[in-house]
Amino acid sequence: MNIVAPILLVEDNPMDVDLTRRAFNRHNLVNRLEVARDGQEALELIEKWSSLKSMPSMVLLDLKLPKINGLDVLRAIRVRPDYVTVPGVVLTSSSEDRDIHEAYSLGANSYIVKPVEFEKFIEVARQIKLYWTVLNTPCMPGCRVSG
């Protein structure tokens, strides 16, 4: 039996969580969506998964979060050897050059500014699903990233 790894959504806005769920459901995403409502909760969940030798297939990360901001979450994820190859996709309302630059310098694999309109959000979810769960070939367990 092949178990599909969950997607970790780190998002504090309940409306955006609901939009993401609806968008992924509309496109029949088979990955379970695990939600962390702030940066601290995300890091606690990652720690728990690491202790179980498990990890998400992808982290969708907002930047403007309570307790610990998204950039600090990304920084903490990228120093963990077991999470170096997990795709980190920033999905945020910030289009500030400073945030974009810092996210990429911390190891984000993609930076997407959230669209406001539902249909455009649905299209973004479709593209995320298509690329990260269908087209992209992930680094398999045991694979190492140099650098």
C-alpha cells in the first residue's frame, strides 16, 4: 500500500485555508491537507513528523503569520537535513521585493502571490497540483542535496 504524504499548509487566515481546501478538492488532489495556523504550530508539527521519520510532500507557507513568521519557519525547515528536499512553496499576499528575495535566499522553491479572486485562486491551486504533485520528480528518501 502506497501512502501519499500530506501537504503542510501554514496559514492563519481561515478564509484562505478554506479556499485552499476547496481549490484542491476541486482538482481532486489526493494528498491530505494538514494545516498549521501559525509558525510555532508548523515547527511543532515538523518536529513531530521528523520523530516519526515522516514528512510532508510539500510545505505551502504564508509569510505573515502569528508567533513565528513564515520566513523564520522556512529558515528552520531548511536547516533540517530531512527537510532540505521537501518543496517549500511560499503562498502569500506579500509582493514585496524584500520578502521575495529573502524567501528564495532561504531556500524557497517557489514564490506565489495569492490571487484575490476565487477563480484565479483555483487556477493557482491547479498549477501547484500539476507541477508539484504530477510533473516534478522529487528527490527520493536517501537522496542528498549538496551545498
